[in-house]
Amino acid sequence: MSVKLDEKDLAILLLIQENSKLTANQIAKRINAPITTVFAKIKRMEEVGIIKQYRAILSAEKLNFGTAAFILAQVSYRTKNGDEAPVSQRDVAEEIARFPEVQEVHIITGDWDLLVKLRAENVDAVGKFVVDQLRRIKGLEKTLTCMVFETVKESTSLPPTIRKTQSKV
């Protein structure tokens, strides 16, 4: 199903991405539209899944999770003794995603199979996670941990070019 977005829809999406606490009245004033129109458009975009959810972005540093790491992981598709069923890349990714300190898990192409983003208290906590939890997952062949020194940009927002696109739902 394809959903056509008009200029008002796109303006609403851009404002909500910047600040999801804006009221419908505030949005209506900014885009010069009736509040009932804004309510209806937001509800429609929620129903069709364009707006998936609203959430707060917390300060990892202030909550003692200031250490970030990206972990590349390789999956072994064959079992050691050959008696068990082959390991699924998706199953391994889903198991990694269950850990609360894991923020993202992506199935990727190239020499590595998975890219994992992790937040922890410090480098020692990252090491303990990798050695004591991650490497114990069945089917995980090897990992490469990249510590983040500094984050220049981190965002969940889609670029402003969404103005020129049409959503397919």
C-alpha cells in the first residue's frame, strides 16, 4: 500500500522529529493549519505506521553509560560437530538484541555479518560484556570491538529530503 504525503504531512513529520513534545496546537500554528487537520494527519500517519513511536532521547553520559562501542561479529553457519542444524544469522542477531546494553543490531554485508552498537559504563564493562556474554552465543565465530572516542553526530531523524519522497506502507 502506498501512502501519499502532502506538504503539511511532511512539515508535521519534520517538526515531530525535532521535538515530539510539541502539541497539535503548536504544530498547527507553525505550519499554518487548523488543529483538527493536524490531529487527523498525525493519527493517519500513526495508523499506517509512518510514525512508529514517540520517545525521549536520554543523556547516556549523565546516566553513567557514556562509553560506546561498535562490535563487528561473524557468524559460523556450520556447527563444530555437524550434528546440529546450521546456525541462522537472524537468530544470532535476535539473541544479541535481547541484551539491555545493546542499542542496535544490524545484519550487514561484507567480511562481517553483524554490526552491534553497545552502551556501557566504561571500557571494562564493554570487555566483560564481550567476553562473558556476547562470545557465549551459539554460532558466533569472532568479534571485533571498536571503541568510540568521540561522537560527532548521532541522530534518529530522517533527512529533510523526505520532503521529496513518497512513503510506501
